[in-house]
Amino acid sequence: MTQENGCETLSEERRKELFLALVDAQDHEISVAQSRMLMAERFGISESQVRLIEREGVELQWPPLA
């Protein structure tokens, strides 16, 4: 993820960790909006950055999607 996306502070490994936690939260019946808010708080980034990471994870089929 490039600097223009605003997630330059998170390594790919950390973004994958966030994505896995986000999917897991949604699998446990937490709403999409609430799960994004929780991940933003947990990882110290904005919800828009969470959305970018979410999109990246879906596009690249990161676990648990793979």
C-alpha cells in the first residue's frame, strides 16, 4: 500500500493482521460499520484507512479468504 493511501505506517504484515481481525469480527455478528470502527481504534488508524486495507485484502485474497 502506498503512502498516498495513508497506511504507510502499517507494514503489509500488520495490514494482513487487521484484515483477518476485521473479517473475524464480522463473522462473529459484529456489523461492518462497528467492526471498522473497532479496528480503527485497535490499530490506531482512521476508518477510511481501514476501508482501504479491507479493499486491499479482498482484492489480493488475503487469509482467511485464500
